[in-house]
Amino acid sequence: MNSRETDKTDLNPLFVRALTDAQFDLYAFLCMMLGNREVAKDVLQDTNVMLMTHAGDYDEGRAFLPWAKAFAYNQARTYRKRESRSPMVFDDDLVTAVAEEAMEEPDESGRELELLEKCLGKLTATQQNLIQARYFRRESVDGIAVSMNKSAMSVYVQIHRIRRLLGSCIESNMHTAAESVRA
């Protein structure tokens, strides 16, 4: 076993406690980055494996959550790279913007998930149905296009516009919240 690996029996109880306490925040962070709760669960498991493997590297003098979020971010990037050909994955700009904001405010992960849900609520019924069909029910763009009596390209354009709206909405709400805290 090398110095970067940790045997399960060698895990520090404080580390295990910090990891357990961070699960909701890590899950919310991954949901924000990936836009899919089921995928976020899988990536969270990969993140937990990496965190346990690198438990010996953790400096107890540092905050645990930002350290753990760095692993979650890397695992999400690995997932996105592996799935880059799939149109179900949010574009890089949105994921990076959400991740950067979430990493700057490590105790606010749940807040970002709330903002995404709030922003989803601001979409029109048609936009919400399109996002639900594509990202939650995992319907193909071609299938959605047929059901909407539109071309696949038109559906792709609509999805791209909605993702940009969501990214802008989340960013705007984050900045508004940050400004109100400073005031």
C-alpha cells in the first residue's frame, strides 16, 4: 500500500464523521454540476471512494468540505469527459460557473440546489416540460421533436437556450445573495 492509499481499518473516526456529515452538501454540489440526481448519486459514490483512498492526505487543520468538493468536482469532470458525447450532460460553461460559485461558498451547497429549483420554477410550462423530458425522463431529442412536431435541431436550440437561461438565473441569484450579505 502506498502513502496515498488508506486501508479501511486505518480510517480516522474524525475523517469518517466529516465525510458522513458532508454527504448532503457533496450530493447537492454534484446535482448542481451534473443536472441529474441519479448520475449525481453515482458520482458521489465514486467521490467517496476517492476520498477514502486519500483519507491519509487530509489535513485536519483545513476545512473538510472544500477539500472534499475538489474531489467531487474532479469526479464530475471525469464523468462528463466519459459521457461527453451524450447530449444529456450540461455544457462546460454552465457546469464550471456553478462549480466555481459553489466552491467559493462551501457552506452554501444546499442553497445552490435551491437556486436551481427556483430557476427551474421560473421557466414557462413548455420549457419545464422540455427540461423534464430531456434530463429527468432521459427522452431522446428525436423523440421529443416528434412529440412536439418540431425538428430535432429546433429542440436542440431550445434546450441550449434554456440551459443558458438557467445558468444566468443561478448566477444572478448568487450575486444578488452575495451583495445582500455584504450590505
